[in-house]
Amino acid sequence: MKQTTAPQTQRLSVAEAENFARRLLVAVGAREHDARITAENLIFADRSGIASHGLLRLPLYAEAAVEGGINTAATMKWIRTAPGGGLLDADGAFGQVAMEEAVQFSIDELSRSASSVVAVQNSVHFGAGAFWVEKLTDHGFIAVATSTTGPAVAPFGGAGKVLGTNPLSIGMPTAEGPSMTMDMATSTGAYGKVVSARNTHQALPEGWAVNAQGVATTDPQEALDGALTAFGGHKGSGLAIALEGLSAALSQASYAHETVDIWVDPRSKMNVGHTLWAINPEFFGGAVHTRNRVTQLRDRVRGSGEQVRAPGDIEAINRVRHSQEIELSLSTVELLRNSAERWNVAAPELD
């Protein structure tokens, strides 16, 4: 690994990073296929500039795989399928493995249906949501994904971890260039960014969190002991609550307040719920029409100001910039080094 000019980061080739992540997951019991898709998802996040969902989480996944929070021998089962949808029990598998199955079901279903809804129960964290919706936009489909998480967020005006960070990802195909993809947590800041701030001894931005007494704090450890805030006050809080219901109420998945996050206890069987809704534009205005209209909207947004970006633009630019190498914080490098030593896996050159 080569040191960058910035003293707080190091560079690692994409190929080396993905190979290391795959080998580490196999070392803790993951099947080769499951390790591959999980590693691919993590590196996608780092390439996109979303470090909170990248290799920062690899040691957590490995720990949970060893301790039982992730079932490396999962036998996923479709509880129910019908025209236009299905309910998948992931049996505690890596969330990435469950979502790959949900995406493939959707692709198959949309060959004959206008839309498809998949609810997933008994899963774990599925990584960057954009990764999944863009697998569908690559086929010309519109996709919406959401998920429960561990308890992390206080409802507007409240205290304590009642809600998850409840991500929302929406992807729409375009006539040229990458899809227009919005991917966001409904917390003011992502949980992984709070963990990263704690690891790097950095203060949080104002308004991100409250302590255990419900008082605003910029201390990341106080935030982890307390709760994050929902973005946008009561409006963001309302959206977070709605997404929590959408992610869990179609299945037997747990709400955030009913579970313990694997960040807290890697033995926790979280029973995370995902919902994936996919739409085939061909059954509506037509695939070409939809691509063109989305492109018109994207370009009009970009044209409204020199610094204006459409959803997904920054991440797409980052992926081009980091097509060969990713940047990792020194705190993440240290976590990876420790994991490599703990599970006797040959590490990339981290010094």
C-alpha cells in the first residue's frame, strides 16, 4: 500500500482491496460466492466515497460471522411468491447475499410484470443501497430499496434509540451516463460516519446527535451512547418512521427498537428487514420515454447552477476517480491490519 500526500489516508488498489475482503470473509466461514458479493458491495461504497459503508465494516462482518450474528451457512427460503412479489427469509445470511437474491427475483419477475415487490426478513445489514438499485437500473428498471437497521435514531423531540437509520435508495435509468440514484440515510448523519468519527477522534457536526439525556452533542461516543437525530426535524422523523414500517411490516422482520445492533453485540441475530420495489417502465410510458425524461430532469437540475449536482453525480464521479485505487483512513487501515492478524489472513501491504 502506498502512502498518499495526505497523512490521514492510505491508498489500496481496488483489486487488492476486494481480494483481501473476500479472503477474510472466507477465513471466518463465509462461502466463496457470499464472500465475493459482500466484498464487491463494500468496495463499491469505498469507491463511491461512502467510507461509512465500505471496508470500515469488514471487521464487524467478520466478527459477527464468527460470533453468530451472521449465519455463514444460511439456507435462504422463499416463504411465499406471487405474481409481482415475494417474501424471502434470509436465515441470518449476509444482507448482501439476501439482496442479490431479491434483485435477481425482481429481474426475472419484471420480464412479465409491470412491477415487483420483495420483502426480506431475518437478514443483516445490506451495505450501500445504491449498489442494489443500480443493478436494476442497469437493466432499464426503476428501483426503490429501504431497510431497517439496528436502533440508532431518536424520533423528533424524543430521546433514546427508537428508530433505525432507515436508508432510502431510489435509482432511475437515464439515456446516457450513469443512472440518477439517490441513496441516503434518514438520520442526519450515517451511523458508520459516527463510528468513523469516534475511531479518528473527530467531533461530529452540530445537530447530528443527542446524548443519553436527549441533549445535543458533538461527541461521537456520547452520540453512540445516546442517539442520532433524524434529518429535517419532524419531516425527516416522519419519513424514517414510515420507512421503518415499510421495511418490516410486510414480513416478520424486527423493528429497530426490538433488536440489538451487531455493532453492540456481534452475536445478535438482528432479523433485519428489507423491501425492494422495482418497476419496468416498458409497461407504462415505455423504456425509451422514461430514460429520456429522467435524463431531461437530471440535465435541467445540473444546468441550474455551476455547482449543482443531480442525485448520484458525486458518487459516480468518485467511482471513476477511484476506478483503480481507494483511499482508506488510517483508523480503518489499523482495523484491517488487526483483523488480518486475528484470522491469520495475508494482508495487503498496509504500512
